Amino acid sequence: MQKTIKALALGLLALSAHHLTAFTGKTFLADRPKGVDSLLERVTLQSMNASKAEDSFGATFQATAFYNESLKSDDIAKYFFFNDKTGAAFTRDQLRLFIPDNVPGAQLTNAADTSLKINPTIRTYGLMLTYYQDLEKILPGLYFNVRAPIVEVDTDLGAIATGGNATVLNQFLNGTLPEILPNAVDARKPLQSARYTGKGSAIGIADIDLRMGYAFLQHEHGSLGLNIGLTIPTGNHPEGKSVLEAIYGNCGHWGFGLGVEGRYQLWSGDDAMLDIHANSDYRQLFTNTERRTFALKGVNLLDQYRIVAAPVAVTAPFSSNVQALPAANVLTMNTDVTPGMQLDNAVGFTYTYGGLTFDLGYNLYYRNQESLKLRDAWNDNQPSYVYLTDAVNPAFPAVPLAADIIFGGNALVGANVPDLTAVDPAPARYAPLLSSNIDFNAPRTPVQLTNKILAGVGYVFKEWEYPIMLGVGGHYEIPSDNGSIRTWGFYFKTGVAF
């Protein structure tokens, strides 16, 4: 029996380890919205609500300052990198799949390998403002609640290239390689989307949440009620300019749903009591248009950065009809995103002794896998781009294939774009960029399931005419896999009842 239990435990540990690195080669992650945290909102607030005088206006106002920081950066790195890695070494020929060689300002002169590693971090600073108003004068048990978090999100992909052609690779991934216009011997566009930029920052109101509720069951020891809720998107929208975007809301999606909440006094003694409170908030998040970066199927080498070629107009005496550009510039498109269902569930225990409160709570967050649809359908009948599937032509190993495209690309005009036989007699080293080559799963945020534990201590000045509350605490959030972010954080809160 002991061996069986041990084997089962080891199996569960192995399964958990597998799930923690379940996704790789992704191009976008919609993290948990910073204001969706019913447990953080409600701790200590319950005790202050209970301290209001019967003849008061029936309102409470709360301000909660909080800080969150990501953990397990390797899990985030594997999510965005390829083949479940946090970094890789690239040969010069592999870099030629991304960077047009033999072009001024981008020569890959060093034959040594170039290493690239990412070490992502996300930090959030916020102030959650909450207003609660009972509407007892209209109907006993009726109430209204509004929540508006002001948030700053700072991201850092932590991309570091070393050795070999690190300088050129860094310039390429940051989009700082100089542009060469079509009216020249060659033509090149820098990276404009999905950049490996060092740091990002954004600040604003991370969506406003409104609730109207009714406690249909009220008892001296507890209550139970239902509510309807509306999420008004006030956060920023993904623009597709960098890999790890600083997003402080739910990416601009309206939400509507229902909720249930209740509390019950488990025990009471001399100036002390133990309460349990629980809630479940459901939101259906609707479709919104975002900029997302897609990838190429079956390439697995940072494929969204491979060189694609496109015809361009030139004037005499220049002869180049082709411009080289990173695939991400083409594959970052307006996308209709539907997140679907979002659940924010919490249960907590509050022990009160006089004005002192101790809180311990658990939060379960769930969000559906996104549904994606291109805003403008990809036209397979008139392909405008081709992408490299090999770095060199074996018949001419000294000349990078990207240089073949740029310097010998006179045949790449109009409907002849996919036909590269005039440049390379083995066109299998090129492929037309069709919808069948595009990985529509790469920018899709998967199912998210996280478990959060929160503990806090507070004090409510109950005897004051307008009771004031102070509280402090911390949390630790554990995701089911690397499609969500593991975080730790702390908070300070204060509020007043009047």
C-alpha cells in the first residue's frame, strides 16, 4: 500500500511538472486582468460593513494598494520561445533565415554561434478603488457596488544575445536595423511587430466593474444573495509591437454576467467571532478586435521572424523588384478575439477579536481558451509573399539565399512571386505564404486556471462615528500550467464606512 501511495505521488508530481511547461512557441499571452480579484476586494471589508451604524448613509469606500510580481521566469520563457526552451544557440546560416546577409549594416561576419536567452518578468503596481452602497431604503437587501483599479504594468522580456553576431541579432530583434528603401540596389524593412524589446510599461484604469445585487436571504448570522455584473473595458488593447506587451486590463472586452455571494457566522464568543464568506463571479467576455502576431507552421525556429519577400515598385536605374522583411511584419494582423467565460471564485475565513481581524482565503480563477478569427480573410488566390525554408542554396553555398532574393529577384513581380526558379533552380527552399502555412494557434491564449492563497490582518475602529479600516496582507498564486503566470504579492488597504 505504501509503495502504491508513493508511486501515485511521484506520478502526480511528474504530471504537475509536465503541465507547468505545457505550451511553447506562443506569440501572445493575455494575463489575468489586474482588477479581477474578488478575494482581495472583500478581505477585511466584510468586518467594516458589519460595523456601520443603522442610521448611516449605508456606504463604504475602500482603497487597496497592491503589488504583484511574476515568478518562475523559465516557464514564461518556454511559453514564448520554441521547443520548450528558454534560449538557443544559432549558427550563422540559421541567422540568415532572419537577417538578409551581405546587406550594408546587417552583415553576419562572425562564423561563431550566437546565443539568445530570454528571462521574462512582469511587475504590477495598483490601487483598487471600491465603492459599496446599500439600497435598504428602496428594498431591504438591495445593494450596488463599483470597482475601478488603477494599474501600472511593467514588463521585461530579458532578451540577451551573446557571442558570434550578437550585435546584429539584438538590432534585428529590437527593430533597430536601418531600413533600406526600395529605390536602391537592395531593399529591407526592419522588424516592426513582435519585437524583443527590453522593457515595456503601461498605466491606466484596468476596467470598471459594476454589480447590482440582492440579498434574498438574511439572517442574524449570515446572508445569501445574487447579483448581475457588467465589465466596462477601460484598459489598453494589444498592438502587436512587442512580444511581452504591458496590458493592464482584459484587452478591451466587454463582459456581462451573474454572481452569488454569501457569509455565515460559524462561531461567536466574548467579543470574538469566526465567519466564512464565499462568492462566485461569472462573466461572459465578448468579441473585440486586437492586433495579434501569428507564426509559421512546422518551422520551430522563432519562425515568425523568418525572411519573407514581397514585390515592390522601383524606378530606373535600380533593378531590385523585391523587398525582404520579417514575417512578423506581415503576420501581425487585426484579429477578432473572443475570450468566452471567466470565473472568479473565492472562499475565506475571518476571525475577529474586538476590532482586530485575521483573514485567510482561497481564490480559484478560470478563463476559457480564446477563439480567434482574422478580421480580414487571408487571400490564398493571390499570394503576395514567399518565405525562406532554407538558408543557403547548396549550388552556391557562399551566397546566402536572402541575398539571392534581394539581388536576383527581378522575377518576383505580380503573380510570379511564388515562382523563384529564375533565382534558385530548387524552389523547394521557398514557400508561398498561404493560410495553410500559418499557425493560427500561436497567438491564442490557452485555458487559464490558477489557485491563489491570501492571508491578511486588519483592524476596524468600530466605535468611531465613521468606522475606519486598515489592513495588510500577501498572496501566492499557482497556475495549472505555463499558460498563466505564477505570482506573489502584497497589499495595504484602508476604508471608511459612512
